[in-house]
Amino acid sequence: MNWLAASSTVPPESTQQAIGYPTLFLLVLIGALVPVVPTGALVSSAAVVAFHQTAPFSLALVFVTASLAAFLGDATLYWLGRRGMGSRNGSRWLEAIRARAPEERLAQAQEKLAAHGVAVLVLSRLVPAGRLPVMLACLLAKWSMRRFARGNLPACLAWAVTYQLIGILGGSLFPEPWEGVVAAVALTLVISAVPSGWRRLRKAGA
């Protein structure tokens, strides 16, 4: 029975970190390119686990990993979108961005981008489903890759901090990491659902 007991033990922190940080990086990167992965929930969950670890700088590593992956993913998607804008046949990446940027939200993003510039790009990552309409507005406004990257860097840093704080809150409220992960994921899902619910209520009341 010793082998059964050994197999049920939690891996040491060094093993968790060796697997966890590369996995977090890849999932956030993929989530930026293919926006179906709930990257905010991933960052919050990773922050919960890091909060309960004894290794120094665990939370800092989560922050660096998440923000770097988000920045590289956004930059890659924007570069692919620019290529699609310059191509006669477009690209599947550009079509994916357009599909997730309804005309009404795109028009709002264009108005705000024209009025406030980079500040809108920073806030777009903090608003659920706000990233792609603003990115498409930047593409239509023909922002250069450098200009987009300069505005997107603080956006990714603010995004990583926000969802990491949610994870830290979940980790501090519960003694077991899995309880904090459940709480953090539930909170991020609620935050993500609020804007769409609010839009539906407005349409219903109009």
C-alpha cells in the first residue's frame, strides 16, 4: 500500500512550478490568439496556488508569466490582423477578430479610441470581451505595430495584476488551495458575465 499512498501525495513545489509556469504561459498565449480560453480564470487560479506556496517570488513569477504571455499573444494576433488587412483575401485571424467584434461595439470602440487613444487600449483588457473590438478599431485606424505594442504593454500588466489580486483574495479566504481556486474561478466567471447581462437588460428595457 506504500506505493498507493505515495502516488496520492501532492507533488513538491519545485515540480509544481516546473510544470505550472510553462503551462500557464502556453495557455494564456493560446487564449490571446484563440479567445476561447478563460485566461483571467487561469491567472487567478495560478495566483491561488502561488499564494499557498512557501517558495519566494511565486506570485511575482505568476505575474511575469501571465503578463508576458498576454503581451506576446496580443502582439502576435495584431501582427496577423495587420497582415490580413493588407491582403486582398484577408486572413482567418482577421475574420476571427471581426466575428467577435459586433458592429455596435466596434463603433463604440472606434469613437472612444479616437477620443482617448491609448487609454482605451489599456482599459479594453480589463473589460470582459472588450479586447477584440478595440484591437479591431486599432487595425482599422491603421495603428503601427509599435504604437499598438506601446499601449498594450500597460494593458497586459494591469490585466495580470487585476486577476492576480482576485486569486490572492480567493487564496486568503480559504485554507485549502482548491477552495480558493473554485472561489476565484467563480468570481472571474461572474465578472465576465456581467457586461453581457447588462447589455441584455438594456435591450429588453429599450
